[in-house]
Amino acid sequence: MAHLLAARRATAALDRAHPHITFSLLHWVVDTSSDEPAREVFRQGAALLADRYGELGLSRLLPTDRVWVGVRSTRPDAFGGFHHPNQGYRHVQLASVVTRYGRLNDPRPASPELVALDLLRSYAHDCLHWGSFREYRLQGEQVIRSRYGINRRDQHGRTYSSQDRSDASSTRNLGIVMEGATDREARVISAAVADRLGLAERIAAADRLAFRDTTGRLEPSDFDHAEPGVATRFHLAMAGYEHGVGARYQRFLADMGGPEADTLHALIIAAVISGNLFGLSSWLDQRHGPEAFRRTFRSSAYSGPDPDEWTTTASRA
């Protein structure tokens, strides 16, 4: 199986889905920026996230030369940033594909510090995806990711939990829980750097919605009126992500954690990194009764074992 994974990684073309975009590597984008305050945003953020993730059990970060950044596009309507379509971490290739925030046909970003802050969020986010526990198995000639973080697929490929209803205000889907927890960490780090460097007062008016998103400060009223223009699709994608992931995860923490929501969040992140659900399951049992994890998340369609039967040998394949 290892040789099959290695072959797929060796032949992967990370930019194939975006032929109109020119890519660079994250450390080149940061190091060659002509804006010193923007470089400082990323330097301070990288130090913060290394300390925070180390506390949670992740001792190594995604190498910056495994992060491809789209910096230019030949399309006049291309708008980059965290919510650009079809980007993010690629677990098979052990690499990340992102884009710089703003109009990609304009080489002069309006808010260089926001560009750096958005890249910091994407990097912090994908570091956790890279560091999440995972296992693979062979299914015929296909390599299947059978475990990821606190989620698992049975022998038929069905995940442990069902999808949420489209009108759900909270979540009981483990994929959304993990994505929400991952992005909450990334946005908390971005907010800490923004506050430390006093960025709020230096962000252009047209970019303030993106700034609130990057720092986890969106309000429902932020999406009452969509401004026409190149960034409209980006803002619609932002609103969809906030509704489907960010807001649902926050409501889940309030439902299940109450005043201890921060403790529950930290337990989720630690379990995603280690693959060991004992601490998380025990905490849920103490507050919601025996087998709380199974009762909260297990889908009736799932036919595999429950978490107390899952192995916890760390994997970074």
C-alpha cells in the first residue's frame, strides 16, 4: 500500500484544477513580500501556532514548501483567499493548495497585511489537517483513507456519522465537527496576531468583511446585503461556510459543552491529532451519560466498530 501512495504523490499535479493560476510556494511568497508589516504578521502567527499546536500534541507543522499559493490569474474575475473554490489540504499529496486574498489579476494587493493574515489562517488550518491522525487500507487496487481524526469509514465506505440537514443550526456530523474545530483554532490565532499588531484600523473598508471572517468575528447581519462586483462569489462562499461549518460548530460546543465549551473544543483537537478518543469520550460520558459519543454521532447506516474498538497507533502515512 505504501508504494501505491508514493506513486500517487509522485505524479500528482497540485495546480491541475487551476490552469489559469500561477502558483508559488508559501515561504517564497512570505519572504519576498515587499511589505515588512505583512511579513511580521506571518512571522508572529507562525510562532503562535507552533506553541499552541505543541500544547495540543502536534510537534511538527506542515512544511511551508508543501504549501502552494496561487498568486496571479489570467481571468479578470478570479478572486483568491480562504474561500476560493477547490483549494485546501490534499491528504494523498501531503500538500496544500491555497490562493492569496484579493483580485488575482491585480499584482498589487489592497491590504497586504490582510493577505498575510488570510494566508496565516489557511496555513494554520491546513497544519491541523496535515497533523490529523489517519489510517489507510486497500480496497481492491484503491487506497482508501479508513480513519481520519475522530471519524471512520466502515467496509462499505460509509462514515461514522450522517450528514446534517441543510437547515440545521447545530451539527452532529463528525466531518463538520473536525472542520469547525480546525478553523476555530486557525481563526483564534489570526485574531491574536491582528490584535497584537493593531491591524483592525489599517484594513481597507472593502476588506473588512474578510477581516472579520479571518479573525472569527462575523455576525449574521454581515450577510444581509451582498455587494455587487468581483468579490461577490467569494462572499457567498464565505457565507455558506459560516452557515454550514463555523456557526454550526459553535452551536454544537454550546449544546454539548455549555460553560465548558473551550475544554470540549481542546479535547476534540487533541483527539483529532492523536486518534485517541478516550479523553473526549470520557468527558462526554461524565456530562451526558454512558456512550454519549455513540448516541450523539453514530449513524444507523454505519456498520463498523465503535471508537472503544478503534486502534490508536499514530499514523502520518
